[in-house]
Amino acid sequence: MDDTTLRHDDMDATTTRPAATRRSASADDEEFVAIVVPYDDAPDECTIFPAGLSEDELLTTWLSAQEGAYVSLAEMR
């Protein structure tokens, strides 16, 4: 899966998402979006959610963790 990194103009957050953002019928093939928000006075925070959700679904379908609570996938392989 190739990742594309985007910078938001309205905040200093970085979004990493698969190049082709779509919902898959198979849970094994589901794609996710990760947004990392840096903070000056607190650990950075990463929020992950399935790609292709409606605005209503985004309100309740996400997971966030502060830096230090997550590790690089490459390190764990």
C-alpha cells in the first residue's frame, strides 16, 4: 500500500492515507487514514479511522493515541 502525506492548511496536522481511498467489502482489505497532530505543550496525537466514512460516521468511528503509546509498524515486523 502506497501512502500519501498531506499537510492541512488550517492546522499543523499530517494526514497519511492510502493513495486509493475507498471502503472495501472485505474487512481484511479495509483502508485507514491516520492524522498526526503535533502539540508544543503535550505529546503529539495520532488519530486513525477507516477511509470513506460519512461525516456522521466519523463522529464515532476513530481511535486516538498520544505519542509514546504507539510504535512504528516497520519496527514491529
